[in-house]
Amino acid sequence: GDGTATTSGFFDEIRISKIGDGSGQSGQNWMLTELNNQNSPRTFYTIGGQENRTPSTMKFGTTVSADTKPGWYDPFSYRKKFTIPAKNVSGGSNLSNFPVLINHTDPDIRITSFGGKSASGSGEFIFTSSDGTTSIPYEIETYSSSSGRFIGWVNVTTLSATTNTDIYMYYGGAAAGAATNQNKTGTWNSNYRGVWHLNEVVADEGSGANNHIDSTSNANHGDQSGNDDVNGKIVIAVDDISSG
């Protein structure tokens, strides 16, 4: 509206998206599924055990054991399967390009110097669809190389309301260029006009600092003029927002 308005309260994960476009981006089922996921991530999916790329004693046909398994994303050495039960998808229709929140702490995904399997402190991961080879976009919100805490968003191409949906998280690949595996803007499709995680720790940087980053390709960055960071539902939030 006109002028400036200030609202008190805690704010986290603010999004603006198109509505009424028939894509499943809006609507009760979409929002209820988001709630199921964000309110309790660890009950939204189940996680399988660690799988190795190539068991040391196994061969595939005439190939040697160092070769890549069929249906495996090379050159990553390890993966885990995340399964989203159909019962956690609200309504009877599939949801397309759904950003699933993965909130997972796992010693296996720590870097090697802390006893894990990852090679890079920035977190070198790939997420794929159920075939194990088709990569899907994701964005890391936070990753701890020492604890193996991973919080991020994965764009699941089709989240089924009738059958369980599987995705794979790969790790233990080459360290070089690891951070480039992310596709932040690809995680949020063109229906989103802005996505602000509000997870940046902000000092009192003043007007025009663009210190809350829009994750979409629209680059509608926001400015936090005061130090209003609080513990959020997902990492960090802010405790007031002004609009002008």
C-alpha cells in the first residue's frame, strides 16, 4: 500500500508467487503439503541407509569393480534415498516442481576430517530423481561440515499423491567446484516472484544494503536496516518487517 507500514512478529521463509494459474503452485493442497513438510521435516520423509557406489567384491558383467553402478550418478561414491510417502501429500493430485525442505543431520555427510564421507567444506552434493541419474535443482540454506547438518530445498519434479516419491542425495564426490552443484534459482520456478529465506546474519547495515537475498532469478533483494535477527523456524528469521 501507500506509505510505510511496520508489522511486529517473527517472519521466516517469505514467498510471493502467482495464484490462480492452474499449475498447482497455489491452493489448499499445496499449502497443506508445505505445512506438513516445514512443520516436521523428519516425519515428511524416510531416509534409507548409506549405499556405496561399488562394493569392492562386485563386478557388473565384464566391467571391473571400479566402474560405476548402473543407475548411479558418477563420480559420487555414496548416496542415501529419501522417500516421501504419498499420504504426506495433501489431496489427490500430484504436485509439480515442489520445493521439499530437507532438514537432516547425519554424521555420514560430514567432511572427511570430521569422520564423514564428504570431501568439501562447502558441501558437495547432488540430488537426483528416483532413477538415480537425473539431477534435480537444489539450494543449500545451511550446511555444517563438522556436524553434518544439512538444511536445503530440493525441487522435486513430481511429488505424487498416489505412490511414494523417491529422491537420492549423493555425496563423497570431488571437492573441486563442489559449490557449483547448487542451482539456487532453478529450485524456484517462474511462478515465484520472490523467495527470501531471511537466514543472513545482518548487522545494522542501513538502507540499500540488499542484505536479504531473493533466491529467484528476479533478484528482488531486501534491505534490513536494523539488527533484528532471531532464531527462526528454519535457521534465522527477523522480528519485524517494514514495507514502503
